Amino acid sequence: MTIHEKLEELKREISQTELYSKERGKLSAPALDLVARAYRELPVDEADAVRREILEVLRSE
């Protein structure tokens, strides 16, 4: 799988994941897992894009 394909896969998962935990008042565990996975599987710039995407989704909610 190419870097672009992995990035797109993670971005798709963002749209299917509950990103905010109301009980904890923080990012949900699945959202944190997506960010951690991005930094493990992608170069830093692309992983930063995943993190920014999550933050944008949270701001829009």
C-alpha cells in the first residue's frame, strides 16, 4: 500500500470514528489510536495531516 493510500484510508476512518469522548472531555480512545497509527505508518508530514484532519472535524462539530 502506498503512503497516499494509507493516508486516504486513515482519513476515511476519521469520518467513521467518534472522535470526542464526552465522558472524558477529550479525544476518544479510537481517535488517539488513529493518530498513533498515522505516526507509526506514515512519514511525519502525512501523519500531521491526519492529526490536523481530526482537529478540523472536531472544530466543525
